[in-house]
Amino acid sequence: MLKEEPKWMAICDPPKLGSGSSKRSIPNTKEAGDEGADWNERPGGRKAAKRRVKEKANNSVIDSFITQLNELNSYNTNMNKLFKDFIVTVKEEKLRR
């Protein structure tokens, strides 16, 4: 048979280099169409994608809460100032009488 000829042995059964699986080997060169692909990292899984979505949602909720809290704080500061002014005017009127 042809597959047993020495000429075809190199093509049919290439010698294995190393002990790793050929599926998971990292290619040394990038192909022309894969210039933007990063071969060194695995793509993210479903759990990681869900975690990123939850973190973004939590961050947006926290940001909106902080802005509302800051608005409330400034409103409270203004009310305190007005209340102090009111107390001062009431004391002045009592002194006038």
C-alpha cells in the first residue's frame, strides 16, 4: 500500500514534537486575516460576561445614587443656612420688642 511507503510516511504520520496536544498548540505566526486576533488569550466565557454585565449595572446604580446623595446634601446645606438666618432674624425681632 502507498501509505506504508517511506515517501508517504512523512505526510501521513508526521513526527510529534513535544508531548502536548496539537489542538491546543499556539501557532507561531498569525495568518493574514487574523491580524487583530490575540492568540495568547482564551475568549471569555459566559460566567465572565455575566459578571461584567452585573458590575456595569451595579456601577451605574451606584453612580446615580451618589449624584442624588450629593444633590440632597447640597439642598440640606442650603436649608441649614436659611434656617440659621431665620433664627437670627427671630432673635433680632425679640430684642427689638
